[in-house]
Amino acid sequence: MSKVPLLLEGDAAVLPVNQKIFSVQELKGRGLSLYKINRLVDAGSLIKLNKSYYENAEYRGEESDFYYVQAYAPQGVICLLSAAVYYNLTTFIPNAVDVAIPRKAKVSTMPDWPQMNIHYFTDDRYSLGVRTVKEGANQFQIYDMEKTVVDIVFYREKMGIEETREILVNYLQRKDRNLNRLLKYAKLMKCDTVMRQYLEVLV
């Protein structure tokens, strides 16, 4: 079977090679019917991830496990150690992507790869400090650096005391740190006493 190009004959819709993940709605918005989407899947140009999302097999760009989060946890926010790695705050490499979702949210299926650790956050913890990162045509949600540090300190026993200390030390060495925001977040997340104790020792 000859491979169907991403530009389908007679269609104006082009799937950009710099976008990794597409929702069904995006594909339909580009003029592709379900029949044509299935043709692209059969040709190997698209890979069906689940009933709502597809992976672009013709993708040409930087790879990131974070791009898959929207397909499996649309409300997901990169958090904890995975976010710390993104900000170069730790040398520890987690074996799965840490993803926060609201406590009442549900995740039906998880991929074999990349592995994802789902963390259920209360509404106030989930909504605080979220930022959207756009990389070319790809994007993902992640907590900002200060919220990441606060969450690490809050969950320090699960994260590991040494990992927590390393992350704080590296954060304090950053020129773009924002201690006022850090302490504000810590107070909102009810761990300002512990945070101040760490800062008194490390600063």
C-alpha cells in the first residue's frame, strides 16, 4: 500500500510536521473527516492514541514526553520531580512523568509509554501557579518554578529529603528566583513554616 502524504490530494488541510499530538477536533478543523483520518492511520502517518487524540508519525522536531500528557490527561499539569527536571533544579531523573490533575478528575487509560504518575491535587493546589509552555506547535501545562519548589517541600517525605534539599539549593542559586512568590505560595499551601526553616539553614 502506498503511503498517503500528510497533504491529502484535493484537500487544503496540511498537518504541520512540527506538531506532535492532534485532537480529533483539530484534525476535523483542518478539513479531515473521520474517513480521511482513518486513511492516514492506515497509511502510518497518524497513530491513534485513544478515541480523542492522535500522534503525528511524520513529526519533525524536538521530542518531549510532556507532549503526550494532553492526550491522556487533558487537565494534566507537569509537576513535582518532572517539573524540577524541566527547570534544571535536580539531577534526579524520574522514571515517569509526574502529572497533577484535580482530585475529582478521572483518567480512563494510561499509555505504556511514556509512563505517567498521576497525582490528585486539591483544587487550590491544582490551580495555583500553572503556566502554559509553547514549543513550536506543541504545548503543555507545567507549574512555575516557585510552585514546583513549594510542592516538593510539601511532599518532601515522598520525594526524598536529599532530593528536596538539592532542589532548594539549586533554586536559591538561580538569578531568576522569586523568593516573595515562593513564600506567598508556601503560605497559601500551608507549608510556610517548613519552607522558612529550610531557607534559614540554606541561605
